Amino acid sequence: MVTYQVLRLAMADATGIRPDTDPDRASFSIALNTARDLPVQAAGVFNDTAIDLVGTIGRRILADLMPDRRIRTRPRVVKRAISKCNARGTVDRTSYKATISINILTTRTP
């Protein structure tokens, strides 16, 4: 969960640098793969040098942004329920009266 939040923060920071860039265009998979590859490749590991991992992730995100979202052609609507039972109407099941009876049968042994 921490890794997810850190990557989302890096994505938001990267898209916030560029004006008029929607944060939805940042790819989580690119951020995840970049964060995974940095320690494996030992990228940016030098003595006496500040390591800027968020900057590296941000540069790779900005280099390959996803396309803009399409404009909705129709407004969002609540779809009809898939279950046919719900399509018939609402039935109040709390007002039904139930009768419980218990019959105890004993067998006679001769």
C-alpha cells in the first residue's frame, strides 16, 4: 500500500510540473516498472551525489503519457439491474407472517 501511494504521489508531482497536463494521463504501469528497475539496474547510485528517484520516475512518466480521455457522448446513467427478480418491483418481505410448527414423533418399542 505504501508503494502504491508513493508511486501515485510521484505521478501527481510529475504531471503537476507540466501545465495543462491531466494526472489521468500518467501511466501507473510505467511508474511501477521504473521504480522496480531502478534498484535492479543501480541507476543513479553514485558517491557524493543526491539520488532523485522521484525525478527519474517522473521523467519516464512524462516521456510516455497516455492519450487524452475521450469526451463523453452520453451522460452517465444508472443501468437496469441484471437480475430479473429486481426488475419486477420491490417486495417488502418484512411484513409476511410466518408460522413455525414442530411435530415430535415417538416410536413405540414392543
